[in-house]
Amino acid sequence: MKGSTGTMLLTLLNRQPLYGYEMLRELERRSEGVFSLKEGTLYPILHSMEAEGWVEAYWEAVNGRNRKYYRITDTGSRVLKQKKTEWALFRNAVDSVIGAEFKRQAESSQSMGGGRFR
């Protein structure tokens, strides 16, 4: 679904402010390696969300290093809520189509004596 990466980033930032590399690691960890973004993909998305007013950046010194952190704004929280609703509708529609097919395959397999997908 278009924009799902931004939705995932907003979800991470809704939990806590993060700096870029931390977002990359957390996204990869939570997705069990499925989403492994490069910095060249992450920062244009963050800059776009910042221009929209969905996130804001600030600098913080950590262990003597300045890091640019991002946090979700009130506008970003409202957008995230809307995006999650859209995602739920999308996911349910896909499950209705794909899930029905899987159910038919399982029933067909069981009626032919097989209990598992092959």
C-alpha cells in the first residue's frame, strides 16, 4: 500500500522520539528483517513528513555526539490515526480475498484426505 513506510515510521515515533539510525534499526527489528531501509530512503521520507508538519526534528547531545531526533506532532498523530484506519480497511479487504482462497484450498485438501498445504 502506498505510504505504508511513512505510516510505520509515524508509528515508531508515536512511541518515542528517535534519531535516524535508531529508526532504521527499530523498523528492521520489529519487522523481523523484512523492512531494511537505507538512509537514502529514510531521510527523504522524514523530510517530507517534516514539511507536512507531521514530525519535527531537534538536536540533542548524547554521549558527546549531536544527534538529530524526530518526534511526531499533533498533526502527525491525527494523520497516523487516519492512516491506521485506512490500513485496517485495506488489510481486511485483502484478507477477504486471499483468506477465502486459502480456506477453499484447505477444505479441498482435507476432503481429499490431506490435512496440510503442499
